[in-house]
Amino acid sequence: MPIQPGGLQTDKAHPTIPILPASPNEYEAAIHLAATFQFSVVDTKLPNCPYLLHLTAERLELCDMTTTMGPVYVDFVRGRVDYRRRYGGGIKQPLAKAIGLKQAFRPTVVDATAGLGRDAFVLASLGCRVHMLERSKVVAALLYDGLQRAGQDFEIGALIKAHLQLIYYDAQDWLSQMPETQYPDVIYLDPMYPHRQKSALVKKEMRLFRAIVGDDLDAAALLKVALTCARQRVVVKRPKLAPSLNETRATFCIQSQNTRFDVYKIF
């Protein structure tokens, strides 16, 4: 399975989120996840436990027990990600242009803030070799589960195994330790977006992620490290009207409807 553990991190706000298997059939898999990412396994919902990782026969879900909001999970086979793979515009879409994909060129990419892995999967589906770095054990576990299930899919499985690797590690530490001979062509950053005044506009997974892992207060420091480790460019995804990260001026920007990609070329 495409995961490289190490440099294990704890989630700042809620480090004790347990895994609840939906039935005895999921217990063995829950034990494996717990051992890999340092969780506890419970057999019933705990009182006063606001967040829970629920392992069903279909997937691992992050649940907010204090609201009626639906669960957050990773799915590389169906839904939004599959639609982007099929109809997202190929190498002409803004993300691909920002990363530098051309007709006969597919860069190696480190996605240093993997999150739910959607952009990483799109790049992998376009032929890039992508290393997903994720320091939150909760988010890494969701990614791991999504990769496992996608790896069993007839159509997507080969793509996952050849082009996507999950690395459970703090990005700054991992990049700082990387030998120069292994530097990627591109480093991609999608840090937690700044707070919005209208909280209803924030997607449910972002609200939940902010509650679990906190804000990316070290995003500017990560950009500084990334600029020393990328061979060709660093790409930072930002809200369309947000200031540049750390007020560092980009070489150029690529705009989409609600998003801006700041591209820092390495000369």
C-alpha cells in the first residue's frame, strides 16, 4: 500500500479521537489503522466525545458528533474527484497549467499539504508522480483508507499504485531532510484558507479540519522551505482575493472562478 510512515504527528486540538468499527467484521481493520496511526479502538460511542472515526464496511469516516453534518471521508473512485478526472479539462485546467504540465512533460510533484488528496489525485490521473505529505494523523488515516479502497478498483487501482504515495510526515521536516538528488520538480501547497466572515460559505470538511488540526500557522515557513527544495516551481493555492502567502510576490498567477494559483518559478 502506498504509504510511508514516520515523523508521526499528533493533532493539536483533539489528539484522542477514537476509531469505532461499525460491526465485528471491521474490528481487525480498525486495529490495523489504530496501530498505524496511534489511535484507540472503542466498541461504542463515548459520552462527551465530539469527534469520532467511524469504520464501516464501505469506508473510514470522520464524524462530528455535535452536529447533524454528514461525515468527511476520502473517495478517489466516485463523486467530485471522479468527475474532475473525467471532465476537468485535462492539462488545460488551471491546476495543471499552474503545475506546468505540457503535452509531453509530466513533472514529479510533492503535495506538501495533502488534505483530502483531491488535487493530488487529479495530477496523478494526468500522469504526474505525486507524493502526498500529511502531518495530521486523522487526515492521513482518511487518505490511507481512500487509497486502499481505490487500489482495489479495476479502473483506478493501477493509477493509484503507480502515481500516488502517501507520506505521513510533517512537510517542513520531510523537505528539510530530503537529499538534493531527490528534489521534486514541483512543490504544491494548499494551506488552510484564512477565516471567512460568512462561516456558511466554508465547506463542511474545512470547518471540521480546522476544528481537528487547527490553522496552518506555519504556512509561510513551509513556503520558505519549499522554495529551497523545488527544482522548477512552487505553486500555492489561495482564495481568489486573498493576499499572497507571507506577502511573497509570485512570478505569475493563474486564476480560476474562486481560486488563484500563485506560481513561484525557480531560476
